[in-house]
Amino acid sequence: MTAIQAVFIRSYEERTTPKSHIVYKIDIQAHVRSWQMWRRYSEFDDLNTELTKSTNSPPPCSLPPKHALTGFLRSKKDEKVLEERRAGLEAYLRAILGAKEDKWRESFAFKEFLGIPIGRQATIPSDPNQFTSSSWLDEHAALQTLLRDVWADINKRDALSAQGDVAGSHKSNLAAKSKLAGVLSRIGLLGKSLQQLAMAGMSEGELQRRTDMVGRLQDDCEKLGKVVAVARQAGSRGQISSNPMERSAASETDRRALLGSSSSSKPARRVFGASSSSPPKESETTRPLDNVGLFQLQKQQMDQQDDQLSQLTTILQRQRQLGEAINHEVTLQIEMLDDLSSGVDRVGNKLSATNKKLNRLS
């Protein structure tokens, strides 16, 4: 099972199809990635029933009440009631994750509810040298699913923009960028792992096929990056959007007229250590990301480096222990050799004395 580090329910929204209802956004943070799930209260209730039935005991925390008696009269947009329910549902999930007994969080129903990879997908390694032929295909399928999720966020962003929901559109756009950042780093690991699979004996034809599969993923990411980088414009309606992300970029002439063209002014950029002779350039991985996505990509890479450093530390500690054990053994052998040498000397002296006595007798 993927190690879940934290679960949050920070927001909810009302949906109108097939009929008006409220869904809650669950943010799941694992060791190497994070994702979101949207669930209704009725789905939480079904989960609670299934967990109680499968484990023969209720979870450690109860669900917030259904408000059965007042639900018909009260407004579905009662912010106080919805906020209390959101906090109660978050406490419910956290209680299951933090419980001493793991029978609830290890159940199939709970994993499926949070969208946790089950089976072979749950054991896909983050180290490219640990991919097997089957886990490589599982990771490729998981990345395709994530790309479809990015497209879904983009479509949601455009729909909210058309409805005039600027904040919701911006939030969906940021969610798409965040997911795309994680996909880009994992595609890199997927490509690097092909060299290890080649050394393991994979055929040249299969390697070429998988190389093409990685290339298609990279092409899809490049297209998505261009779509995600610029939010939908309202030009077809002839309106100026209040969201800065939805406005078309100013021309270079307008920028010079506004900011000036003095050689002493330095343009804003996200690359440090620039020099006049060779200005640095962003990579294909970082170019489509905003600051939040760039930060998350950097955090993922730092986490991977920390994991590698921990593994290296463990290896060095083991080498040190082996070295100390060898040194201790060598010291004991030297002491034994010294004792043996002293014994040989004593025996030699006794033999010499005995020979002298024999010579006297003869």
C-alpha cells in the first residue's frame, strides 16, 4: 500500500448533475506524490458501513450527523452546516489513518475510496533501477491516467471560466499544473529505467517500443504544458477577464514602452546566476510550470535526493561496521600470533637447554 502521510478536506462545491448535491475535495499526500478525490457524503456513509461490516467493528471516529430531520427545510448552501460536516469528515479519515489498528485503513474499501493504487501499482518503485518489466508498464498506465486527470482539470477550468467563476477557474488551473509537474518527473524516471531493463536482457525491439511510448508521453506533456500555461481567454465574447491569467500577454513593444528599455534594468526571471555573456535558459521540464508547480517539482527532486542520501548513509554505516569488525579480528589475530611466537621462543630455549644436558651426559 502506498504510504499515506496526510489527508485534508479543505473545500467543497455544489454540483448540479444529475441533481444538485455537495461534493467534498479530499487531498491525499503520499511519500512521493499527491492527488485529489471528490466524494459525496453518501459515499462516506457507504464507506463507513462497509468498514464496519468487513472488520466487525466501527471505525474509531463517527461520521458527522446526516441532519435527517432538518435536511429538507434547511438550505443546501448553509455554510455553517457544510463547514461543520467538512471538518467532521476530515476528522473521520484522519482517525482511521492514525488508529493503532490497521484493519480499517488496510481494507480494500478504504483504499478504493481514497484512490490508493492496489496490487502491482502499489509496489511501483521511485528508483528507476528497481523497475521490472511489468511494473514499468503499470507506471506507464498510471501516468496515462494522470494525464487524463490533467485534461479533466483543464476542461473544468474552462467550464468555470465560461460561468464567470474566476477563483474556481484559477484553482483548477493550478491543480492541473501541479499534477503535470509530478507527471514530468515520473516520465524522466520511466525513461532512465529503460537502460537498466536493457542490461537485464530486454529485447531491442521491445526497448524501441517502450522508448516510443515514453516519447508519446513527453509529447502529450508538452501539449498539455502549452494549454495549462495560458488560461482560456474570453475573447469570443469580447470581454476583458478579471483574472490576470486569462488575459493575453502584452506585446514586446508595449512592455518596452511601459517598463523602459534601459540597459541597466534587469528583466524578471526565475533563473539565478545569470550572466550577460551566456544567459541561462529554462528546461523543457520547468518551462510549462508556474511558481507553485516549480516549487513542487523541486520538492519532489529534493525528496528523492534525500532518499538516495539516506540509502548512501546506510551503506556507509554498514561499511564502517564491517571495517571495525575486520580491524577487531586482525587485532585478535596479531595477539594470537604474538602468543604463538612467544611460545615458540620458550620451546626453543627449553630444547637448547635439553641439548646441553644431553651433551654433558654423552
